[in-house]
Amino acid sequence: MKLFGRTTSFNVQKVLWLLEELNVKYEHIELGGRFGGLDESEFVKLNPLQKVPVLIDGSKSIWESHTILRYLAASYGNESWYPACPYERSLSERWLDWSQTIFQPAFMGTFWGYYRKPEDKRDMETVNKDLDTCINCLQAIEKQLSQSEYLAGDNFSLADIVVGAVIYRLISQGLTVKLPDLVCSWYEKLNERPGYKKWVMSDFSELKAREGF
Ligand SMILES: N[C@@H](CCC(=O)N[C@@H](CS)C(=O)NCC(=O)O)C(=O)O
């Protein structure tokens, strides 16, 4: 199994983290960003959209980070990673979709508007609007965590991976963000997971004020 994608991409980090959780053997190849390579014809054959992450499993190429997560969980995880029961599965899938469509875009607004912009080019009004949306998202997560230990119930799941990967960046980029109490305890538990420590809690300072990939 091979995973293509630069470590500084949080979409790549989600997959690296899951590979560690599943204890699957893989080779990681840095690609995209300062490593380039996305327009090489061999890579375009693997992902016509020319984005990372891309997972190669035997002769199969899989792209889109959340699709890769579901593929890995279904192929290499036990029942609790990808339940056969559609309702049980929906408990984590709803957070994958929510994160992709609501939380991540707001976080990306702050990241590209603040961290990846030179100081004199920042539009703080827009950044603060996105930050407010992120803070509302943290409240939604807090509410869920008042009902269950992890986001999709009492077991750690894909839901914690996708949301957890965003949270590290959100609170480490220099903006003031206070995690609500239950989110804070849940985040401390994530901090103890080897895959989170190794891949997500990693240095991304090469992206500071870098406006292009
Ligand atoms: N929705 C896609 C997003 C893919 C994406 O935009 N990847 C970025 C990195 S996060 C990329 O390939 N950017 C070009 C680059 O890094 O050079 C996913 O979740 O996989």
C-alpha cells in the first residue's frame, strides 16, 4: 500500500493517522506543495483531479480523503470501524459529511485568510466571521460530547479522526480559540494516540504566509 501526499496537508494527515490506527503497513511518498509532482503524467493517471491524498492499494487508486478513510476502514478495520448496519454507520458518517461541508470550509477560511496570508494582506473581518463559524462548530461538538465519549458513540471512530485533524490546526495557528470543556478533555485523549501525535501534531510552519501551494 502507498500513500501519496505531503505531510503538511491535513487531508493527508487524516489518512496517515488512520493507517497507524489500523496498524497497516504502508509506504508514504511526499507529493504536492513544495515537493510538486501533481502534474506528472503518472500521477494524473492516479488522480485526474491532481490533488493529494491518493492511496494505492495493489492495482487500485483511491482519492478524496474521506473516501479513502471509508475504504480503509471497510477493508482493514473491524466491524466497529465500519459497521455493516447503515444506521450504526451513519453515526460516524454524519460527522464526516458535516466536517467536510461545514467545519472544514470555515477552518480553511481562517487558515488561508490568516495563517497563509502575509500580515499586511489579511482581511481580519472575513477571518473573524469564519472564526465565529468555527466557534459555533465547537459548540456543536461540545453538545455531542455531552451525550457520548467520542463523536459517534463510546468508541473512537472516523468521526474523531476528521474533526480531530481540523482542531489541531485551528488552535495552533495563532488565533485565540478556547476549546469548550468537553471538547478540551476529548482533545487531550486524542493527544495520547500515537498516530495523532506523529502525523497531526506536526510542524506546519513552512506554510506560514505561503499563498500558493
Ligand atoms: N476534498 C479533497 C481535497 C484535496 C485537496 O485539495 N488537497 C490539497 C492538499 S490539502 C492539494 O492537493 N493541494 C495541492 C498541493 O498540495 O500541492 C480531499 O479531501 O482529499
